[in-house]
Amino acid sequence: ANDLDQWEQGKKEEETPNTSKRNEGQYRWMQALTNYTLPKQADRLVADISSQIESLECVMRALLHSCSSLVANAYAYAASLADFKMRYQEVVKAEASSTDTTQVEYANKSDSQLLKVLQTMGDTFTRWSDIQTGEPRIIERLLQEILRYEHGCILKLKELLKLRRDVIRCHEKALETKIKHDREKATLENTGRMDKALRMDYKLKEDRERVQITYDHALYMTKGLFFSEINRFSTRKVQALNEMMGTLSAAFVEHNKAVQEVWDNSIKSLHSRR
């Protein structure tokens, strides 16, 4: 946990460096990486992790698409239920009219009993519809948002892996440039153009520095991935999913309790009229 804290602090302080004193967080982080030993065949392991991340990102995109459809269907269901409630109220009004002697010549003789049943059913459908408006929000805010967060974490790790590949390509390019200049110098020396060969020394010095800088950058990025980011990715995912399922379960328990209460009351009302 302390090493991870150093990592986070180091990254934050690196973004806002204080030139008046040593950047302690960054220094400790670099010391931790310097002392860290990479696992054997690290490049092969990174390639395997990259392949896993690509596959995971692909199925996560499909899951998010399915979740968006789930949210849309939940909203559509709630809207359909609200429309059903409204249409039912129109039926109640029409039935009430059929019992009103001021509106019809032949009034329904079961007017009082019929209206009680219709009103009870209408109250049940109204409460059911009102409760159902909450379900899409539960899915959208407690499920979809966490899945989006998880997808974002995958994309972040994927971007770090891509950045590492870019840094390695920079190192390979720097190495190619150095080799090219080494050969040019050798050619100049072999052809007796010593003055030009000596002038190549400055370029080669810059080449060596560039090769070392890009090598160190790639090395520390690789160490950072193994030392922190890959494990943090899994740890953070477990924590987020646990929190999501806990909150989602609690929300649906309360939602289903409310729905059950609607139908329990409806059954009690039916029994009371018998």
C-alpha cells in the first residue's frame, strides 16, 4: 500500500514540480522502481497482457451496448406502463359514465360495486406505474455508470500499453540512428577524412544520450506497469464491482419490496370485498 501511495504521490507531484526543492514523492517512486526487479520475459508478459486487454475491451464494449439497450427498454417499459395507466383511467371514466343516469338512459345496475373494483384496480396500476419509473434510473445510474467506469479503466491501461510501445519505438529509432552514424564515421575514417570523422563525435554523443534516455524511459514504464498499474487495475476493478453489486442489490431489494407491496394490497383489497 505504501508503494502504491508513493506512486500516486509521485505522479501528482511530477505534474506540478517544485523546482525549489527535491520532488520527494517522485524521488521515492523512482527509487522504488530502481530497486524493483522485472519478472523474467517481461516483454512476452506485456504482449500477453495487451492481448488480454484487447479481448476484454472488445467484450466490454458489447456489454455496454447491451446495457444501453437494457436501459432504453426499461425506460420504454416504464413509458408503456404510464400509457397503460392513462388508458385505464379513461376506461374508468367511461364505465363511470355508464352508471350516471344524467349521461345515459340505461344505467348499469352494478354501479357501486363496479366503480369500487375499477377504482381499486386504477389505484394499483397507478402505484405500479409510479414505482416502475425508478427502475430505469437504477439500471442507468448504478449499473451502466459502473460499467462505463470499468471500460474507462480498461482504456486507460490500454493507453499506457500503447504509450510503452511508442517509447520502445523511440528507443529503437534512436538506436538505428546511432548505428547509422557509427557506420558513417567508420566510412569517413576508412577513407581518410579524419576531420569530418571527428565532427561526427558530437552527433554520436547526442545519439548515445538519446539511446540511454529512451531505454531508461521504456524500462521505467515497464517496471511501473508491473509494479503498480496492472495490479491496481485488477484491485480497483474488484472494489468497484463489489460496490456496484452491493448498491444495485440494495436498490432492487427496495424497488421489489415496493412492487410487492402494491400487489399485496391489491390481493387484500380483493379479499375484503368478498
